[in-house]
Amino acid sequence: MFKLKTFIPPLAVLSLGLAWAPAHAQSWSSELADITLVEGDLGALGEPVVITDDTGVNLNFRPDPLTFQALSMGSGQVDNGTNGPIGTGQVDAETVGFTLKVTAAPNHFITGVTWSNEGVYQVTGEGTGVSAFASLRVADPETLQTIGDTQAETFSAFGANDGTDGSPWDLTVSQSLASGPLEIDLTVKDILAAFAPENGFAWIEKDFGGLSVDVALIPLPASVWLLGTALSALITIGRRRQATA
């Protein structure tokens, strides 16, 4: 059995900070929006697959197995390769952070963004624990002011002394954009953490990360529709006059 707790409080996670590496020149284009990496590094997430549908653009990341993970073993555990003890019961963490600029295609605006994470975990022994943290911040690229509130979610699971527990985990953070901006900066921060004391084992892995950008057409003003109706009526009248002439 395991109990859901706050293994790493959000404030503690944010205080860990991120080492912002120089961004590589990476960008992804579609018919609905252009997305460019402007700060940070995708790191263990790898290269995304771009999928476009009627509602927007999706960047789907699928890290290679055992690349985006946190693993902690108590000093009583044995490495199968060396038959020697492994770990000291310390916290192991994997962190990634990056900022993307999203620009809607002409005649379109952005209605919302969502960052989703999925993976698996395993905890063995009392006192072991794993945690996943995800946050999403949307900002105006001109003023750098945050749009709405920074969204953050945490998943945690702790082991017990009656065996091994393991299961899939998931986190989703999203932000609706009622103002309908044409361009935004969005910052994603993810942290995985694992801790195992003496004779314990704790492991958590991310298998999927997905960014969804919802885009919609800019509606035409009512005056444009009225003008179109008036022009259509004039054309119809002109054709009738020609027919009776």
C-alpha cells in the first residue's frame, strides 16, 4: 500500500532552481502556429513529434527508456553488475526546464495551453518515496508579465514495510487564455525525485510529455458580415435588371 503525500513541497521544489543552459536553435512549424525554443534545454525529453489537428498543435515527447528518471537505493542494496553495495540513501533528482515562444498563424489566436506528463514508479520498503513536479507559466513576450497564474501540480507516493508498490502516474497543468493572445512565452519546469533509506528502493520515470497549444480563428466583426450581405444583395439586384433589360 502507499499513501499520497506532498513528498517535495512546491516551494521547496521551486527553490531547487534550474541550470538554464544556452538554448539550441530549435523550432517547429505548422499551419496553425510556430513554436521556438528560446531558453533552456529540452534535455532528457528528447526531440518531439509535431501533431496538428483542428484545435491546435501538439508537441509529443517520448524520452528513451531510463533517460528521464530518478533512482535511489539504500546502502543495503546490491548492484547486480558488480555485486557491490549501491547508493547511500540520498535523494536523486532529474530536472528539466525550458521556455518556448508560440506564435499563432495569421488570422488565428491562442486560446489555451496544456502540459501533460505520464510515467511509472516503484517503491520498496518503509520510508521510501518518489515525487513528480510540473509547472507551467504563460507570459506576454513583450512585457514578460505573467498571464494568469502559474500552474503547478505535484504527485507523490511513499512505500510501506509490507512489500513493493508500483503503478503509472500522471500530471497535467493547463492555462486558459481568455484574452486570445497572438503570441506567448510559456515556461515548463519538471522535476522527478526519489529517496530510499537503508535496504530501500525508489524509482520514478517519465515516459511521455505532451504540450498542447489550442488555436482558433479570429472571428470576423459583425460589420464585415453585414457588408458581405449588402454586396450579395446588390449583385443579385444587378443580375435581375440585366435579365429584364
